Amino acid sequence: MAPFLSSSFLLLLSFLPLFSLSFSTVDQPYKTYIIRIDSQSKPSIFPTHYHWYTTEFTNSPQILHTYDTVFHGFSAVLTPDHAATLSQHPSVLAVIEDQRKQLHTTRSPQFLGLRNQRGLWSYSNYGSDVIIGVLDTGIWPERRSFSDVNLGPVPARWKGICEAGERFTARNCNKKLIGARFFIKGHEAAGGGLGPTSPINDTLEFKSPRDADGHGTHTASTAAGRHAFRASMEGYAAGIAKGVAPKARLAVYKVCWKNAGCLDSDILAAFDAAVKDGVDVISISIGGGNGISAPYYLDPIAIGAYGAASRGVFVSSSAGNDGPYPMSVTNLAPWIATVGAGTIDRSFPAVVVLGNGKRLSGVSLYAGLPLSGKMYSLVYPGKSGVLASSLCMENSLDPNMARGKIVVCDRGSSPRVAKGLVVKKAGGVGMILANGISNGEGLVGDAHLIPACALGSDEGDALKAYVSSTSNPVATIAFKGTVIGTKPAPVVASFSGRGPNGLSPEILKPDLIAPGVNILAAWTDAAGPTGLESDLRKTEFNILSGTSMACPHVSGAAALLKSAHPDWSPAAIRSAMMTTANTFNNLNQPLTDEATGNVSTPYDSGAGHLNLDRAMDPGLVYDITNNGYVKFLCGIGYEPRVIQVITRSPVSCPVKKPLPEHINYPSLAALFPNSAKGASTKTFIRTVTNVGQPDAVYRCTIQAPRGAAVTVKPQKLVFSRAVKKRSFIVTVTANTRNLIVGNSGAVFGSISWSDGKHFVRSPIVVVT
């Protein structure tokens, strides 16, 4: 077989759309690369792999990280020519150019069905002694959410450390925060030299596990924060803050740096360390953008996650925030739980009152002096036709136009809170942020520095119509605080990454959704609630939205399920969440999509919304072995040497190529070619494991996608103490000419197994 990566292929890597770095070949001849080594090729003369690497492949000063747990190899600072030469070495499986990833930026436990002293919290003892590793921006350890009061000793299996650094010592760890590390070598090398040419702004960042950004503190406390009484964000969302698994232990791995993203080489090093340290769950709210993902063998998150999952570690990751566009979901590997975002039944309403008496409903987290009903002149810079002005970009507003007025800004292209700052600098007294059609009615709250309110697309259009049709338009904004019991909820967040899966359409992604809109959790002391440099406010808690916030809900949920069922594999835990997920809201109606108001599809919400009360006792689970994942990779056309880049160990593919859709996944996607004439069929083989009562009989219910026929054989599964596994065959038949697929390009249905107590549901997607 030809060498895996030729020099021309290395050149191709620089065009992969995952925040690639660019360097001048004259001024900055060095780049950072991740080198995947066939570890079994090490000559016995070398006492360690490191000795081998520094003797045969590169010099010691050039090496950044060595990997030996989820990955075998090293990362190094090399010239492109050196990297191309290494790619020809017989022991080198892959040479991957380092890329920069981005972060996917209280009441939610109750919304998930968790109750004190009952159900899963009680059964799992609140996740006690399960260890969650969080790969993010670090942690602010002094927060009440990370108290170790009344926690037992650190689990004996823990092998990690508390790494000291700037404003962080070993004393910052405790029986709750049992470990903390930071990974910066790849980030520093991104400056282009061989030494510490870090682009980090030392006045804003800490070279330690301490969190200067806030994102990591927020995600860690969402997953496993202790109960914190009298919590709020400047009065909003007041109550008792708590994570999903309040007694789980936390290990923090800082891989992302304020305003600078996260380097793949550092992320992979953190995966390697976390698994070696002994974590049970890894939470990573990081990924690429634009819904375009690298192949699994070139994606260090997929590679690191496989290494973790193959050793029994559950990995949860965010689906990305590029919705509502189709194929915007990221983190697509079938061994990762990919989590989209939904709303909860708490809102922060604000009302725009126009001079004509009309009231427009929106949201806001503004906590400063109110406008107290005073009317102000209203101006929309977008009337000029200048895009930068309509978006309220930096230096785009004329102070003579904005001074003393409420300014209408269009959403997009710059952070929402930054637009408010632009309006403030131009002398505006307030801002109304209007969604465009792409965001629809999806709204998230922001702790603006000036009185501000966000409106959905329809209300925004009504506002602009008023401005354009009135000679002297005026308005005021009224802030209504916190409202509990919002209906409908959950609703799929408009920004949540959507299917279909752009890499492997045979695998439905996202897997499920969880709370990700207006989530209250702990915050850093190093940044104000907006994250803007000019925001000098301090707050113990902050309210954020994003699939970044949904991911740690599932990480905490996995910790609870792992505590309650220590023998469950990562795939079994994910299956329990997916097959018991809610497909209805709190009005007992089908889940809807915030972007359109229509009923959501599995491309939007996966199997549905996380319901932990039911996931504790799912009845049946779909388990997947490491061999199952290898067969899937063979099925999508990867050759054994390419698969070894992911699996670490050598593999062989069956002589007869497996079908990728035969992976034992809790969802089914039937792909039919448009060119097919007449009826076509797709067959799926699935195996379920009984984790409920030993003697049980399950019967199947089919909801066939419109225009397709679905059969299941057998339609009855009988389990006993001796027989815990049963297989069945699903056949989907469709005539592509008769399918009415609509805008999504697919039709949807489901199969469900029930024994009268449990309800085990799997979505079906039919694609032409």
C-alpha cells in the first residue's frame, strides 16, 4: 500500500476547515504536527518510546507532547519538509498538522427529572466517587460549587495530580476538585518558534489550571457542582445552584486559552492524561465549526475519544452552535455522545413598548438601572443600507445618530454583548437586538452593559416596520426578571448543530439534546458576565447558552448512571439516555424547533431530550464493543493501517466488507440512492441486552416513516436469567419516487420495544 500521508496530502491538510493555522514559509518555517507511531515497531535497543522518538525522528527540543495511553506518538515543531519526510517512515502511521479548535459556547437538574432523595440521585448517591474529567478553559477553584464539605476520601484508583502554576497551588485541589492540569505546549509553539513564544496575554490569562475565561468553570459546575444556596446572576435565576452529579469528583484539564482557542496537540495530551489518571467520564465542549469535520483518522478529538471509550471511559461532546443550518453538527464519531441544546422551562422576559402602544416580547439579563417606562427615540442604522451599521460593528455607528437613543441592531457577525458596547460608546441609551431569518425565534439572554432586549425574527420585522413607517419612532424596554414554568419546553435551540451527519450519514447525529439555553452555573472572578474586557463586574454565577452547556448535562448524567450501574459500558450508558429520551414537551405535544416553530425531527433533536428518571431503568440497551467500532470503520472504507491511527492496535477487516449501518447503534438511518428504480430495501441487524427484570417479554411497535414500510423480525423478544441478549432484524422498504422528504431530505419514524413497564425507542431516518 502507498504511504499513508504523502507530502502532497500534507499540503491538502492545510485546507481542512478546522481553524487551521497559517505560517509564512519564509518568516515562520516551523509548524506543529501530531505524529502517530506504530508503537510495536519500536526497536528493542531503545529503553523507552521517547528515546526512540528523539533518536530516529526528531530532536528532543522539538518535541512538545508524547502520547502513550489513548494514542501512541508525539507532537513536535517541524518544518513541512521534515514532516513530509517523516510521513514516509515505515513506523509512522500518520502525520497530522496541528489545528485550532474553538469552545462551543440551577434549574436544569429538576427539568431533567432529578429530585432530592428520590430516583437516580438517590440510587446513585448523587454520583459519589465517579470522576468526571473536564477538558476546557480551567477552573476557578474557590467557588462554592467546588466545596468538598462532607465528601469522603478521594477514590483510591485516582492517579492524577494537582499541577501548580500562576495563582494555582496544590492546595487549590480538595476532595471535590481532585485533580487539575494545564496543557500549553502546542499553544505556545503555535507562535512559530521552538521556544515559549506564547501568544497568551499575561494580563488576561494564567499559565496554570486557573480559569481566566469562565467557560470551564461553568461547564464543570454544570456537570458536578455542589449545592450552592442563594445563587443567582445579579438577581436572575435565583435559587439553589447544583450540578447534575453533585457528589461526583472533578478533574480539570485546561486545554483552551482566553480568546485563543484550543490546539489539537494539547487536547490529545489531555485525553491521554485523563485516561491514565483514572477518570470515568470525559466532558469536552470543544470542536470545529461550520459543520465540516475532518475524517476520524485526522481528528484528534475523535482519536482521543476512541482511546478513552475503548478503555471504558464515557465521552460526551457538544454538537456545535452553527444551527439551524442542515449538516451543521460536529463531533460525529459513533463512540462519542454528541449533544445538542434545548430550552428549559425558565425564561427571562423583557418587553419592548413602542410609541404606538404595541408590545414586543423578547428576553434580557440586563440588571442595571431600568428605563422606568421613559420613552426614547428609536433608530435603526440598517436603514442606510450599510451592513456594518445594521450589525452595529465596531466603529460603525455615527454618534450624532445614536446619542440619547435606543438603537436597533441586527444579530450576527459579532458577539451580541459586543454590539451593546458599540452602542454605548456611540452614546446610545439602549439596544434592541433583532434576529434575522436564520435565527428565527431563537433567543438567549445576555447580561448586557446597557438596557437591551433580544427579539425574534417576527418581532424584529414588526419593530423595523414601525421605525420605517413613523416620523418620530419611540420606545422603551421593560425587564420582567425570572419566570418559571415556561411552556412549551423543551424546544430545540435555534443555534444547536443539526444533522444529517456529514461524515457518516449511517449514524444519526446529534444523539440527543439536553438543557443548553440560559443555564446558570459558576463563573470565574477574572471576567465579567459578558466576558468583555470593559466589563468589570464580578459575579459568582453566570448564565450562558450553547451546546457547550448541554454537553456537561450529559456528562453529569453519565456519572450518575455509571455510579448506579458500574458494569455498564459507555455505549450502554449512551443507549440508556437515547432510548428513554423525551420526544414530547411539557404541553404533552411533540418537540418543536425554535428556529421554525415546526415539529422537530431527529436531525434536530436526535433521539429526543434527556430524561434521567427513565434512563436509570431503560429495560434494554444497545451495547457496542471495540470490535463493533472497528467493523464500522472497515465498513466506511478505511483500510487497516488507517484504522490503526484511531485504534492504536493493529486491526484486520473481514474479507466481506461489513455494512456500516449494522453497527449496534440505538438509531437507524436507511440511505437509498436517488437513482434506484422501484422499491429498494435496507436491512439492519440489532442486538439488545436486558438490564431490567430477568424474565421479561418485549413486543415491538412500529411507526413507519411516511412513504416507507418497516418490518421487524421477530416482533417478540423473550428474556430469562439465562438469556440476556436477543437480536432482531429491521427491514425498511421504500420507493424513492414515492417518498415526500420535504426540506430535510429525509422522512422519519421509529421502532419501540415495551414489556409494559419500559419503553425502548429508536428513531428511524430514511434518506434519498
